[in-house]
Amino acid sequence: MLLPKKGNIPTPLDVQRKRLPIYQAKPQLLNQLRQLPCAILIGETGSGKTTQIPQYLYEAGIGRQGVIAITQPRRVAAISLAGRVAEETRTSLGKLVGYTVRFEDVTSSETKLKFMTDGMLLREAIGDPLMLRYTVVVLDEAHERTMHTDVLFGVVKTAQRRRRELNKVPLKVIVMSATMDVDLFSDYFNKSPVLYLEGRQHPIQIYYTKQPQSDYLQAALITIFQIHQEAPPSHDILVFMTGQEEIEALARTCRDISKHLPDGCGPMLVIALYASLPPAQQLRVFQPAPKGCRKVILSTNIAETSVTISGIKYVIDTGMVKSKRFNPDSGLEILAVQRVSKAQAWQRAGRAGREDSGLCYRLYTEDEFDKLIPMTVPEIQRCNLSGVILHLMALGIPDVLNFDFMSKPLPGAIQAAVVQLELLGALEKKEQQVTLTALGKKMASFPLEPRYAKAILLSPDFSCSEEVLGIVSLLSVDTVLYNPPARRDEVLAARRKFISSEGDHMTLLNIYRAFKKVSGNKEWCRENYVNSRNMGLVKAVQAQLREICLKLNMKLESCGSDTVSVRRCLAHAMFVNAAELQPDGSYVALDSHQSVAVHPSSVLFQAKPAYVVFNELLHTSRCYMRDLCLVDAEWLVDAAPEYFSRKLRHAKS
Ligand code: ADP
Ligand code: MG
């Protein structure tokens, strides 16, 4: 018998691909996608949309003249999906299949399927508003309604129309999602047809608590071990929680308890999953547990739709999520733990019924469920818009205040953003006309929040560009420090020598300088609890930011040990996030007059300086400032005299 040609032997991956629900619909889907300029594709998470659609299009020759872009709200999703599709197509990453995320580009001239964050595609549009290098844009995970995806809806819609008017190669737009407000999307995209993928959802039993739970972490812990004692070991558990810190803490508790279980209770493998986890550790969730051992995954909402894990029989839903909230009256954006929407709760429950019937334990009462909001509020309606407005202005959108948003931002939010950008000197307002200043144009050339771009652009005035570039790079990368809770004392001891009484920015800078001095020595990193991979990334980010500076003809100097210059520069860029110490020892944010506290993780936790600027606010039991820098009141007044002449007096009165 003749052996089949090597390329034709179906690999386990090929078999898996054909088993996906989407495979049945392939001919029909391709038929429709070939004809439609714009389509909305709805299908259960895990049905194969993200990994298969780009390959189907490519194989069928749709959009072959250019590149097919697939956007993802999350950086990790873009990277891991590109890896998966490269594997399925048996090509190496960066050739046919590649990815582009902020500060990292793994594509080449051969790349036809390009996974990217929504933020990156938006950034590219500044130089190419018609998106001419793309023939198809797939806006994936549309139900997440991230700010960047929402802005992209408008940008892509305009590009498509303009290309038609100018007789250019047409742009095909595919919007993909798990569940969403279908009519809203279809209406926005000129009544585009909605294609539904047949799901393969098994029945799921939902359980509620009888009483409201005051401590959802405790409730989760009890539920995990109840299931563990009763269910067969092959049934894995997925727990939805809110963030890294509580996930790591619960993981530790579970591991401790599981060591002391009565006979007859099998072992337990506890795995944490959150966005800032290094990719190699993230991949651990896909590996099956050893035989006889139960896998318990503690995850943020990342496992709601972005990644699909097999073997899950039980879902435990705390009903909580950490997300941003914005108050246009106060101008403050706050990261807070809050209740999920009904749509999110259903999405979470659905993770239990992927392969067989499943069970979902909701750690809240049915009454509480009934009171949840139906859909998650789009980010554009709960975030600070200054970055978006600056971006839209740089895109040359003529009337930014009336941009065609699918969901309108809150009244006042655009206005608040314009005021902030004016304060930063990026915009000018004459009568009702808003224009970008020369500084604003320069700010938009950095892939950074406006205030960080401003800090870099101001740094030559204080002769501290190297330092500010370092600090901004450190803030642009996921945490560079390891804080294993079990080794708290060792961590503190190792860190002491870097701590600056001037705050967290300067402390980070000290660590970064030491890292560079030892050329990133691995041993040094281990001893000092520094994440060497992320630190390496900081260096790469700094190099890229430096390149942008050089293009703008900036003079880059170092101020050496003169840390005052650095802090003055930060004060001039971050003055909207300033807080003042009150006689009773508390702090008040000067912009909103809201009471805030120093986060326990800050090196300034006990110091109580009179004035600080901070990076962000986190609302848990109280409203905490995170990442603080000590500043002088004079510098703040210098930075924005008019603004502070009102604020300082107000805060003191
Ligand atoms: P959808 O976009 O419809 O949610 P995907 O195309 O992302 O579906 O996933 C299809 C299947 O591919 C999933 O069932 C998942 O198990 C598998 N898969 C995706 N990424 C990976 C990965 N990195 N490793 C292993 N399996 C994966
Ligand atoms: Mg997907």
C-alpha cells in the first residue's frame, strides 16, 4: 500500500479542528462571508470562531490581496491565539500567522493572518485611516465592548465607506461575539445580517445561595472543598474571582488545606489564571491534571470568553468582577470590585457545559441575581476618555464631539476629557471648535496615556528624559516584581535597599537601575524577587519610546542622582491625580475632593507626605491610591496655576 504524502496525514490537531462546532457550518459560512461586506457572527465560546474563521477565509482565498486582521481586547489572548493558529497551520509564528501587541511585533512581510490588540489596530489607523493594508478586519470579542473596540467600530465603518467612495479595494468587516445585543450591532452596521453558529451547549444546573454572602472568598473556599469531597476527581472546577491578589491568596489557602484532607479525598492541583501571569504559566491551565487529581482553576473574567479550558464540570461564580468606573463630575476613574451583569453570569455558567452537563454554583441569592443589570455597561461609558479623544483628534476625525459611537459616552464625559486635555496643553478650544496643539500632536505619537506622553515630552525641560523614559516604561509593563506571599519577610529584606522615601516611582527606578547595572543577571533577579522577563521587556519598551523621542528631535539627558527633577517632571504631567494630606491624617484627591488613602503596597504607606501624585485609584473596602510619588505643592501650582489656585484653597477650607 502506498503511504500517504507526509503533509496529508491528519494530525491530532486536524482532528480537533474538524470536531469544532463551526466546522459543520463552514461551507455555508464561507458562502455568506464571501458576499457580505459586513457580517455579525454569534457563537458560543469555544465553538471555533477565533481560531478557525481567519483560516477558513485564507484557505478560501477571501481577502488574499492583503492582510486579515483579527483584533482581541487582551494582549495575552492575541499572543496565545496566534500561537495556536500558527501551530494548526503548521507554520512558525511570525510567518503566515503573526501578532502585534503594544511594544511587540511578531509579523513579517509574509504575514497574512495578523492577531492584534484592538488598541494596536486603532494606533495603526493614525497613519492609515483607510486601513489599506487590510482586506478583512475581524473585530473579535465584540461583546466585551472595550473602549478601543468601540472606537474601532466607528473607525472601521468610516474606512469601509470611504474605500467604497474612492473605488479602493473593499474592506470586509466581521464582528464576532459570544452573546450580545445583536440589534444594536446590526443597526449600527447598516442592518448587517447576523449569522448564528449552532451551539453545543449541554444542560447546566444552577444553584444559588439561600442567604446573601458577606464574604464571597470564604464562600468560594467552602464550596470548592464541598465539591472536592463529593465529586469524582476527573471533574474540574473553575472559580471566577476578581484579581491577582485574591486569586493568589485563595490558591495558597486551597493548597494548604488540601495537604491535610481526610483519607479518601484525592489530591488537588490549584492553578491561577489572570492577565498579568507570564504566558508560560498561563499555558498550564490547558494541561490536564495527573490522573486521580482534580484541577481547580481560579480565574479572573479572562476565562469567561477569551480562553476555553476543557474538563470543566463545575463553575463557582462569586458574582464579582474588577472593572473601571468613571464619574464625569469628579473626573475620577476608579478601579473597583463590583457585581457582574446577568450576561456575564450566564457566560460564566456556560463554561460548565462545554463537554457534558455541568453545575454552576452562584455565590449569591436568586433575588440578588434578579437585580443584576442585564448587560455590562460598555467601557466607553465608564472610563476616562482623554486618551480616546486625543486619539480621534490625531486620526483627523473632523467633529470629535459628535463621533458616531455605537453607544454614546455619558454626557459630560467628553467634556471632562476635553478639559483634562486642555489642562495638559494638548487641545485648544476656540468658541465651540476644538483643535489639537503642536504638543497634542506629539503626545499622540506615543502609544501611551496622555499624561505619560506629556511626562516624556516635558522631561527635556528638567534634563531627566532617561529617568522619565525608564519610569514610564516600568509602568507600561505588567508588574516587574515578584511578591510571593509565603516569602513576605525575605521579599521585604531584599527590597529594603531599593526603597526611596520619595515614593514608588523612584523605588521602581532604583530597582531598574540596579537591574541594568548587573545586565539583567538571572541570579540577581532571583535573589531580589525581580521578574527578569518583564524587566527585559521594560528595556525593550524604553528603547522603542526613545526612538519616538529621537524622531521628535528631543534632547535626551540623564539627571543622575538629582531625583528632584524627576519628581517635578512627574508633578507637571500628573497633577490631575494629586492628593493632599489633611490635618486628621487622611488624604483628599484635589481634583474631586474625594477622600482617598495610601494603598498598603506603597512605600509611602506610613510616611504621610503632605502632597503626592498617584497613578490610579483602586476601590475595595476604601478608595486607595496606588503608585505614589512625593511632590511639592509649589510644583503643582507651577504646573497648572489657575487650576490649583481653586483646588488648593478648596481642599483646605
Ligand atoms: P471561540 O473563538 O469560538 O471561543 P476558539 O477558536 O478560541 O473558539 O477555540 C476553539 C477551540 O480551540 C477551543 O475549544 C479550545 O479548546 C481550543 N484552543 C484554543 N486555543 C488553544 C490553546 N492555546 N491551547 C489549546 N487549545 C486551544
Ligand atoms: Mg474567541
